[in-house]
Amino acid sequence: MSAHLAPRRETPPQVESSDVGRFADIDLSEALIRRFDNAGPRYTSYPSADRFVPEFDEAAYRGHLAERASGATQSPLSIYVHLPFCEQLCYFCACNKIITRDHSRAAQYLDYLLREMALVAPELGADRRTSHVQQLHLGGGTPTFFSIAELGRLNEALHRHFDFAADAELGVEIDPRTVTPDTLSQLGALGFNRTSFGVQDFDPAVQQAVNRIQPLDMVERALGASRDAGFESVNVDLIYGLPRQSVASFDRTLDEVVRLAPDRIALYNYAHLPSRFKAQRLIDARELPLAEERLRIFMRATRRLLDAGYVYIGLDHFAKPDDELSRALRDNSLHRNFQGYTTRAECDLIGFGVSAIGKIGRSYCQSTRSIKTYYECLDEGRLPVERGLTLSADDMLRREVVMTLMCSVPLDYRAIEARHEIEFARYFESELTALRPLVEAELIEVGDAAIRILPKGRLFVRAVAMTFDKYLARPSTATYSKLI
């Protein structure tokens, strides 16, 4: 190993606030993007969910819940609730959803969610009271498929089983087509303080191609109503690479998004995988933008958002400079979990509902993706576990490395060595060598005490993290999206 890659004992470099600002001035080279634009996991977890195994069953999950209840881990709690119903199919969607206009199904599903909570809560013992819930996220599907009364019932059950921190983040995904100002006001009254709106694109031709018609004025009213209802943070999801999109058409969407000024923006890359997601077979692949056009859309969108004053948080997330995420990026307190980037310290996650994923200590657990099986398990008094993973010592070590890099936080060798009882240079000798192309491209700095993501390298954190992913050398059924 060359001398400049051999870690020694120095104080690790920190991310300066000036580094965050400098990102807006970098040259977004098309050649550089093409060089490192490989397919890979998004790392909302490590190992990624495609590595979960069916051998991890209900007994394994209960064992990890009991381990936490015994005081073996002291992490705060986070809760995710999956609400899978949608009235209409969006052709681009890769989520686990159930398309129906029968709203009576929501009441039945809610009954079973409450049964699941009643089974899980006792397994945590008193810990669910002493470790306050820091985050709650309702995802889907379309959470607002459920009536306010039903969401109120869900909220009451959650607060009956768990204690929430006074400053907990309580978020809900919103389909603008399903809410009124009164709905948003009532969600605020229930305590929710964060909304995330699925916008994707404002162009009527694109909306028609993906079967999601929601006029600009509809979205504008919903965002305004969220602010009027007192929501602390409003997020907008956009997708580039959809059928009928072009640089010019997406530029018009960005005009409106910048004008609406949401607190946060997620700019996702559409992955066309019709062999995995049946809904995507309804998209005419001939209408998808070519790779060159997709790249130009991404580069133009990134530049537009930076010029509008948004801070690039990482991967596909942008936030206003005074947003909590931007502050966390500046002071190296950013974290990442299944919901994306967050300001909260590492939490254990309890997942409720079909296909929901949880993380308890050194384990991951996913519920069955079949609603029929989900109901059958709960009818029999069983937790609806489909698969999961108990992490090895090596997994735990690499998880810390991968997730630290994904947050563009300097990777301090000494801290890693102290927590995992390894010699960093020896343990990761091959990985440090594999990082050389990224060093030569000035994306990262591998120093004597730390690995540091440089401003330009923040676009390529997945490529850096993939270097430490031992599972990528093993066969997988997953089809990963490109980095960009």
C-alpha cells in the first residue's frame, strides 16, 4: 500500500461549513459522472435489504426484541407504519401497494395493525417507555387513503403503546389528490409536523404517461394548506427519467418548484425495471428519455436547485440552508436510515404493516409482503415475519463505515478501531487500495487519520460506500439502479 493510503495517528479532518458552500461551485463534469455512474445499492441499510434471508423468522425477531428489552442496547426508537392502499395505480411506482377504491379495507387493515402493535409492545417491556420515540413515519401506498378518524385511531394506539419525545418528528406522506385544507389541518391537530408530497413532475404530458394527474394549482393549494396548518417541514418528491420528459419540460417543473419553495426536495432517479414491477410494464419504454437526455436533466436540475439556494445534502436530497438537514451536514451530525437522511441519532426502528422493515440492534426484520399472509399470521397470534438478518461483527463494522460515508461525515479510523477492536489499515487494506481511482479523481481524500468526502465527491458517495460492501462480490437477485 502506498504511503499516502496508510493510516497513521492524526486528528481527523472535519467538514467545514465552507466545504458545504463550495459544492455549489463545483464543475459537474459529464465525463466524471459517466466514469463513476455504476449500479449499486442506495444504502438505506447495510447490508441492503436484498441480502435478508428467510431463515430469519419470528423466533429470531422476538429474540432481538428481548435482547433490547434486557437493556443490551440503549438506542432511541423510531417507528414506521406501512399503509398500502391507493385508489389509482401510478405506473412508475415500485412500492408495495394495493389498488382499490373500497375504503372499507382500510378499517380492516387498521384492526390488524393494532393487533400487531399489541403483540410487539410487550416484547419491548418497559423499554418502550424509557426510550422515547424520536421519529414516526406513515408511508405507503397512500396514508391519506385512510380517513382522519382512522388515522386518529392509529395515532391513539401508537401513543398508548409508546412514549414519544416532545420534539419527535412525526411525518406523513401525502398524495395531493387525496387531501383538502381541512384534512391537513386535522393531521396537524393529531400532532403530525412533517409532510412529504409526491409531485414527480408538473408537465401534463408526463403526468398522463405515468397515470398520475395532479394539476399545479392542486399541489400549490396543498402545500399552502400544510403551511397554514403549522407543519414545520414540507418536502416535495420529484422524479427524473420519466416518459416524455426532456430538459426543457423538467426545467418548467423546476420553475414552479423553486417558486413554491418547499423546505426539502428529493430528486429521485426513475429506475425502469418492468421485469420486477408489473405497473411499469404499462409505461411505453420508447417514450423514456435516452441516457444522454436523462443525464442532462439531472445536471440541469442539480444546478438549478443549487442556484436557487438549496443545499445538496447527499444522494438525491436538497434542503434550504436553515433546514435541520443542512445544519446537520455542516456540523457532521447527519444520519441515514430507511426513510433517508435524518438529523436524529442512530435509532432502532420498529416496522408495522405489510412489507415494513425494522432494525433492532444487530438485526433487520421485514414483514410479509402479502396482506393475506399478514392477516393469517396475526389471526394465529404470530408476528408476520418474512425475512431478515442477524448481523455479524464484520457486518456491524462495515455498516458503520458505509453509513458514515453516505452522510459525507469524515471516517475517523481511531473511532472505528476503538469501537470494533481492529486495525483499520490492515482490516481494509484491499478497500483502501480500491479507493485510488476516487482519490485520483479528487472525489475523496484518504489521509493518515480519516477518509474525507470532498465537495465534488458528495455526488458519488454510493460509489465510495460500495467499495466497503463485501456483499457485492456475492450473487444477488436484486437489480440496482444507477448512481445517477
